[in-house]
Amino acid sequence: MLGKYDVVVIGGGISGASLLYTVAKFTDIERIALVEKEDEIAAINSHHTNNSQTLHFGDIETNYTLEKAEEVKEGAELLAGYLENADPDREMHSKRSKMVLAVGDEEVEKLEARYHDEGFGDLFPKLRAIDRDEIAALEPKVVEGRDPNVEMLALQTPDGYVVDYGRTAKSFVDEAEQVEGVDVYTGTEVTDITETADGFTVETDSGRLESDVTVVAAGSHSLQVANEMGYGTEMSLLPVAGSFFLADDLLNGKVYTLQMKKLPFAAVHGDADVHDGSVTRFGPTAKLVPTLERGRLSTVGDFFDVFGLNVDSFLSYGNILADRILLPYVLKNLVYDLPEVGKRAFLPNVKKVVPSVELSDIERAKGYGGVRPQLVDTEAKSLDMGEAKITGDDIIFNITPSPGASTCVKNAMQDTDQIIEFFDGEYEFDEERFRAETIDNFPRETDSETDSESSSESPSEAPPSPAS
């Protein structure tokens, strides 16, 4: 037997790692283990090549309601605060300008309403509405080559955190391992979880663990495990694979296009890579795939376990894909992965951001892209645009589609509260100290001038924002 623990966390991506950090550092729980099937922490969707590297605040994501933006904002500030505190040399993150771009009368009208009438300007004090000249000062390539008679508007903020979620996950685990009583098992695959009279038996290919409380934070596989244990049987998944295209140095920061409210997927955006500002990434695409992990045929069977092959699942997929907005979007995204044809088809998306780009300027990023699980409610026959947390008796299952990485620390805080409740007050969570090492370090609007100055320190980062 590998050991007996108070809490066992299954999954070493950003979600599991942030929970391990929170429980280990800020509670008095004595024995905690993390189990990860890969040889390294954050080797799948949290790896820096497999996600958009974006820290979502809800400010420039135009498919968010104000209510969702409020929820996401706190989560992003918690993680940003951790990065400001733990990563002063910016090895795990970079901070640049980011903006959402409206081109043409119709888009400009929508963005103005969002900023002035829908409350986003009030919710995000650093967010500014900027015109063509200011856009050009921050992102020259966005304006260069564009029709001067076409109206332009952008909502811009200095809080453009670009995050290497893989390194951040490893940082969480490194911090946790400094605490006595914390064990991390990598290269250890969970084969079964059985509920017992005293908690759970977690069988792995390396031995058995026993736990009082278990948290499954294994991405798409979390629902698979939940279903096997009789939880979440009314849910299914729509796995979406994201790909990227690369270009040379075109952008200083992040530039988003307007997202459609009916689509849970991120609109195509361009941004400088977190570790190499001379490389601009465009994406992600959104291709439906019958697998729980990108490029791993072994997880096709896992997908069908979650899909269920039942009438409700088929009807749910049919209802979702019959949508007059979603179906054309899905079909168009299938084309983007085709050799040569895909690049030509994707080029107009890049030109929305950088009009002067030619076909020869972009290349498909080989080896990039992960799978984002979108939740399907098989009772309502609809997509559930949000993260899922299934709470059972002394067990939690986390399925975290975008923006799960952005809200990982907030999710960890909430899960820690639930774990404390599981133990009926036997242990305590020092939330004040937790906030002191996370969100209290997030620079507020009074520090925006400092933010702008710091964002201009490197030639690969954006110049300071014009004064409001």
C-alpha cells in the first residue's frame, strides 16, 4: 500500500495542483497525496503548448454575461495575485496589453453598448474604450493595411496576463511538497476508486492508497470516473480540440475578436507567446473529436464511456449540432486541420486581427492544442456553458472546461471549504493567509500606471497605454 491519507487528489494538471497547494499550505490537514498518471505534472491540457495561455478575467470575452464575468474576475485575480507574488521574474507569466477589437459599424455599436450600457466599464475600472489612433499606438499591425474609412473601436486593459499553466502547476506542487505530510505520485495511474465504510480505496498501477476524502480533478476523465461511481449520469461531454497557427512577431499583446454569446468556445485571437514574444499565435480552432485527450487513440473508448451510447446522448448531440449558428461553426472548424486547405480557410480569421498577413506568413503549429470538454446536459438536451463540480459523500469531481485554468485557485478555495465541511470542523482553512498570498497581491486600478510602465520593459511587450 502506498499510504493512508486524509485527502487524495487525483490529477496533476493546474486544477489538481492548485487544490494540493491550497490544502497543504493553508489548512492543518495532516496527510495529503496527489496522484498523476503522467511522469510529469501538467503534461496534458495544462502544458503550455496545449492551451491559449490566457488568463480570462471576463473583460474582453464578449460571450460572457456580466454575471459570469463577475464570477470569473475574482478567480482570475486570485491566480494573478499568486503569480505576482510567486513569480517576480516572470518565468511563469508575462503581462501585456490586451484588447477586444470591433471593426465596422455593427461591431462597434455592440462593443460600445457592452462597455457603457451593460456595465462592463464599471466592473473593470482599468478597461478603456480606445479609438483607431490609440489602437495603432499599442498594436500597429492591427491598423496597418486596414481600410481607413472603416470604423474601429477596442476595449483595452493592461491586465493581459499570459500564463504558462504547466509551469504554474509545477510551482503549486513544489510549494505544497515543502509541507510535511504531502506526497506526490507521478507516473501512477488510478485504476479504480471504491467507497468504503471509512472513506475510499484508490487502486493504482503502483499500489493502493486509502483516503478519508477524495477529489478527482482529471479533466474530461473526471466525468468518466464519476459515472463509474454512479454520479453525474445526466451529463455527457462534447470534447473540443483546439489548434493554433504561428506567425513571426506581429503583435505586442493579446488581441481578441468579438465572440458570439451562443458559443462557449473562445473566438480566434492573436497573442505573443508567453516564452517568446517574437512568435505570434493565432487560435484556437474548435474541432469536435471523439477522444478525451488530443492525439491519444487510447482515450476514444473513454469518450464512449462518457457519451453513454444512449438515446438521451444522441438526442442531445442532435439538438446541439442542429443549431443554425453552431453547426456551420463546427463544420468550418473541421476544415482548418486539413493540409494547405486548412491554412487558406483559416487566413481570414487572422486577417480580422492583422489585415496585412499573407498566406505565407502563417503555419500550422504542429504538436500544439489540447481538448476542452464542453458539458452536455442530457436532460435539457443542451450545452451547459460552465464548469461542473459534482459533490458526493466525501468526494468531489471537477470537470473544468475553459476558463477552468483561469479560475483554478478560486475552485481550489471552494473545494477546500467543502473538504473542511466533509471533516465536520476537525480541521481549519486559514482563508485570510490564503488571500494574503494570492489576491491581495493583485495590482488594483490605482496601480495601473505602474502596470503600464512594467509592460514596456521588454521590446516584446506592449508600450504603455495612453493616458485616459
